[in-house]
Amino acid sequence: MKNRLKEFREKEGLTQEQLGELIGVSRQAINAIETEKYEPSIWIAYDIAKVFNCSIEEVFLFEESERKSRSQQSKGGI
């Protein structure tokens, strides 16, 4: 999942370690999220957005997936 985490973090002058401490995860976890190697849980995403006083959607970019969503699958794949 694409994100703007590094942009938001640098704008606030925070290191990966400082942001990790604010939300209770490691610096490595922040790095993995920034480099799109790890998709955070909804709770971590919420905590990150809260630090930057913005919505989750401003930090994490939910693009249309080529896979059918669960709701599309249950409707017969419209």
C-alpha cells in the first residue's frame, strides 16, 4: 500500500525512532511501512494519523485493487 508517511514524518521533524516511540512500534517497523514492505494494522494506521492530526486516507493511499473486493465477490463479481 502506497503511503506518504516519510513526507509527513520529515515535515514534522521526527526521526523514524521518535515516531515509533510515539505510537509504540520499533524504528524498523516505521521503516518497513515507509518502504511499503509492511502494511500496518488499522490501529497502527490510526495512531500514525493521530500523530499528524490528519485522516488515515491522507497518509495511506488506498488505490483500486485489481483483485475483486469481498463485497464484489459475494455479489457475483459484477
